[in-house]
Amino acid sequence: MNPAPDPQASSVDDASAPEQAVPVPSRDPRVRRRRVRRGHVLRAVVGVIVLFIGYVVVTLTPYLTAPGTDPFDARVAEWARDHHLGMAVTWLENETYTAPATGGKLNADQLAQLQSKKGAADRDDEDNLRVAPVDSPADIVPIAAGTIPGEGVFSPAVVGPQGDPLVETAALRPDADHTSSLAYVAWLDQKSLAFTLHPGYQQPGGSWSEPDHLSSAMLPRLVATWNGGFKVRPDDAMGGFYEDGRTAVPLVDGKAAEVFYKDGSLKIGEWGRDLTMSDDVAAVRENLDLLVDGGTVTVGPGNGSGGDWGYTIRGSYYIARSGVGVTAKGDVVYVGGTELSVYTLAKLLRAAGAVYGMELDINPDWTSFMTYDGLQNPQKPVAQKMWDFDQPAGRYFSASDRDFVSVHAR
């Protein structure tokens, strides 16, 4: 049987136990200084993070909330490039880029596109779609080897009141290597059409008589639209922008230019040599140098990514590109596709009949060409894509941050 504990003995034992050490702040001034410095550094880091987050929120919000149809990733990329983060955007694009396949054959959908063009071109005169050869574009001789029915064949995309084609389109393989993709060509009858340059609310920005979208007043007789060129702010385009009798960015002699006249006509050439300012000029849009000059292609297979023709994902030559030119008769041709180099774009422009041609915008977020049935549905024309590009067909029904061209039947 255990004896009862003795309270006094317990108290003695407790008293004899060593006391717990109580931390005493160091009196060493070096330790205190280190602690103060760490506190300052921590507060500075937190402050920088807060400031950065605030900067991002304040500067990015206008890009995300701006009107238009640009996708989220394109808006973020535009913000980053405009705020000195272009290297980060380029790195991310490079990490996610997949180069276009070489070789191969067209798939069933692509073959069906060519067959539909062949069928339209083969219709008889009772359809009121065929016109005399002198009024129609010549079919394009395929560049890639092998014969595919319908390749390079033009067929009507927009027809006038008398059955005369105002816009015709064709598709063909872009070169001898990328044989599983198609490039697309539009021919526009200059004498029957009027062309208008629309400034974007960011490119070039500012207030202009022409709206940054397709207003209700512009829907009747609307037949086509296409994308503008590189940014003029900053000077990616290496050229200027003029409209309404004033200059947004100074025009540069020697640069390729779309020149819009007050009578609705359009010319393309080298500014300062082929085309100059006059009272009948309504607008001028410059972009880089001519790709086709007097019927001669000015670039070679080695021309690719860079300031002269646009920095591309991983420096790839073959990306989404677009271009526009004029033929010897004065008609307009537009070329677009997902896997084009500067060289193949130039060759396609020349193959389509262009004697003068220039590159427009590049990369998937910006290239587009639509046709419309504004002659049949003047209040609510339906937009039709020429190929399956990233932008929606109704891109220009809402405000556009970049400039674009609209085309109307006279």
C-alpha cells in the first residue's frame, strides 16, 4: 500500500527544480540591425508585389473590357507587348507553337471546298453566274505538283443585280511542301466596287469620320471586308496612316501603300514613287515594303521572321498571313491562309494577277476576309468567312481596335 504523498516534500522538490530559462532579447546591435533590415526587405517585397498587381489591374482592365471580338489571349498579348513584356509573350508563344506539317494530302472537307468551286465555275449561262472571260479572273495555275479538280478555280462569291460576279474566290495548296493545307484568294471587280478604309479605335486611334465598325448606314450593298496591317503605334508597320485630310502617323516614302480615293477606287504601290498625295486622296494605309513590284516578286525563300516582315512565333516562316494587290486591269486581289511564308504569299499574289502587292497583318488573331449578302439583305447582311480563321465572321459589326477595309457595290 503506497503512502500518501507529502505536500511539504512535494513543495521542496519543486523548489529545488531548476527554473526554466526566459529568453532575453539580445543586446548585440548587429543582431538588431539584421532584424530591422529583414523587416525592411520584407515590407519592400510586399510593397513591390502590391504595386505590380495594382499596375496590372489598372493597365490590363481597359484591354479586357474594350469593345470588339478579339479573344482573351490576344487582348492579354496586346497588353503585354504594349507594356514592355513582349519577350514574355514571345516565350509563351514559342512554348505552345506547333509547326505546320509538310507533305500529306488534303482532307475530305478541303477536297469538298475545291469540288464546290469547280461545280460553281462549270454552271451554264442559265444560272447567270458566268461572264465573258474578259471580265473574269484567270484561274490560278496550281503551285504544288499533281492535279486536284477545282484547285485554283475561281467561282462567284458575291453576285451583282444582273448576275455579274463582283467577288470571286479560289483555293489552292500554297506551295510544294505544305500540301495538306489551302491558301485562299479573292478577286474583286474594281469597276463595280467602292473601297473604304476604317480606322480602329486603337490603331491608329482618335476620332475620324469613318466609324471603327460597320454602322447600320454601311450595311446596304456591303460585299466584303478584310483586315488592316501592322500596328502604326508603335511603328511596326514602318509607315504611316492618313485620312480625313490629316495624318495620324507620318507617311514614309518608299513604303507599300493602299491608297483610297474619294471616288471609291483603290490603288496599291510604292508611296512617293507610284502614288503621291493629291486632292482626290481620301486615305492612305502604309505597311512595310512591296512584295510584288511591277510584276516581280521582291522577296526570296530566305525571308522570314524579323522586323522587315513581322516577328513570328519561333521565327517560323510559315504562319497565318494576308496580303492585297492590284492587277494590270486595276482589279483587286486578296490572299490569306494559315501556313504562308512571305515568299509564298508574294508568289500567290503574283499568281493571282497582282502587279503590285503588299503584306497586311499576320498571325492567327488578326487575319480575316469576309463576304456579305448586303445586296440581298441590306439591313442584316450575313457574313461568310473565306476560310476558317480565328476571328468570328461578324468581327466588324462591333467596334474594331484595328483598322480594316470595307467594300460596297456601287
